[in-house]
Amino acid sequence: MLRSVNTKRYEAWLQDPGKVMGWIGKFNLEKLLDKSGGLAKISNFLPDYVAEGVLEVLKQVPAKHWNVTEAERNPADNNIAHKFWSSKTAPGLEAIVRAISVLQPGRINTFSAGKYEKSNHIEPHDDRAYADVVVEVCASPADRVFQQNPMFVKKNGD
């Protein structure tokens, strides 16, 4: 697992429902999505030490836990053009996903870790346009990308 000084503090925060719900619960995702036209960027989504722990977990995901996720655009098969790596089974992800799911209480969420390499891509899309009616009832109102990578923040000026 993590080998940093903040390991116990980071893990303890993720395992404390009061801390997780108190922090993440302050973000009203529905309101943010309505205000921004369907795509919301949440700054300081996690306390800094927790975000650093999440980043360390993601950096340490073993190769055997990354699965290539790809398809060509084909609306008849419910596909958009994409290729990237994803993981739902890596050590440490369960607690992270549980914390993120607090953003939409009472909804079924399916989160995974993703990574993009130089040749990877995903075309802009609206998941609701590709979802079956039965799934749409449970689907989240918009795609959300939780970016904890410091390079992303620096590159985009935030």
C-alpha cells in the first residue's frame, strides 16, 4: 500500500463517514451542473493530504489491474470512439470510489480509475444519449472527471 508519512491520516479520512460526508457533502453537484450547463469543475474536491494519497494510490496501480477500454463509434451498439486504460479492482480504489459516490446520494454510481496515454482518446459525448431507458433512471446527469493530477492543474492555470 502507500509508503508515505500521511498514509494513516489519508486512509483514516477515507474510512470516516463523518469526515467524508461533511467535506464532500458541502458540494451541491446538481446546482453546480445546472449553473455550468452540465459540466462542473470542482476545485479542492478533497483535502490536500487526501488528494495526495489518492494520487499515490493511482500511481501505484499494478499493470495487471489496468484494462484497455476501447471501441469505435457505433450508436447502434451504444459505442462512442474511445481508447484508454481503466481499473475498478486496484488496491485502494474501493475507499476512493465510496467517497466520490457521496456527491450523488441515493443514486447508483459506477466509478473507475482511468488513465490516458499519448495515443488514448475519448470523443465528447453525453452518456444519457447512449443509455437505455432503464439505465437512464440511475445514470448520473453528466460525466464527471475527478482530476487529482498536479500537472493538469498547472497546465490549465487553476
